[in-house]
Amino acid sequence: DTKSWYQSAADGAKLAVARRNGVVLGFEVGGEIGFFNISAIFTLLASTLVYLSIPLLIAEAVFLYLCGESSEIYEKCERQRVNITAMSTNVACTLITAKGVFDELEDEPGAGISKASFISHVHTLFGEYQALDAEEREAMGEALFSIMDAGEEEGNQVVSFPEFVTALTSGTAMDAEDL
């Protein structure tokens, strides 16, 4: 077992040779000095941004054109222009209207809307339009009431005014707290 260093005559690089059990291994020291290339970095960043945005474009195309009725809703949401002043006015008027409607639906002042009263109003509303039969109206009233009764006093079988306002303004871009 021997190890030797040789100087290469051609380029001056050192060559290491090791002999062990009849096997000769040779290693040459060498390499190149690299330089920082700013244009290569910018090219890499630009390519990465392009590659990352392609899946978003594909997803948007699927949502806009291949999802049937949901596509129409998505397109309206995506392309909607927002007018903060008009939206603020709308929320304020909705809240004023909500107070009057809540007071009308409330069983007695300060008591909130009971489950029985709410379901009765659902029966009246959807019964007039004959959109649902009695069993469906009952199930819908139960489901909607349990969703509305999920505020600060969750499960107390009474919808308070804050819970009513939350239900009324949910799904909009702006709510009472945003005013």
C-alpha cells in the first residue's frame, strides 16, 4: 500500500495516486473559478415567476369556463368593480332596515327572535311562493335558525340582533364592523 503525489507537467496540477491491494486510484486536483452572473439570476427569477403563474391561469380558466353555473358566479365575483362609498351606504341602509325588520320579527322587545317564530316566518314566506312543501320549509327553517344562532350566545334558541345582522351581511364584501 503506497500513496504518491506527482506534479503534472502539462498544467501544473497535482495528481494523487494510491495503490492498495493491486488497485490503483488516481485523483487530480483541478477546477474552475466561477463568477456571479446577474443576468443568469434575473433569467432564473423570471422563469420561476412564469412557471408559478401558469397553474393559476389554468385554474382560472377552469373556474371561468368549465364549471357551469358556478363559472358565471365566479366570473361576476372576479370581474366585479368595488365602489367603497356605495358599498358603505348599502351596508348602512341594510343595517337600518335590519333593525326595523328585527323589531317586527322579535317576539317581544329585547327578547330576540325565537326558533318557533323564525320557522313560522319561513313557512309563511316560502308557502306563499309554493317553492317548498311544509316538510321542506320546516327543515330549511331549522337549518337556517341553527346557522343564525351561532353568535355570542350560541345555542340559546334565540337569534339576537347582532346574530341577525351577521346573517344579513354575511357573504358581502363589507359588513357592519367594516364601517
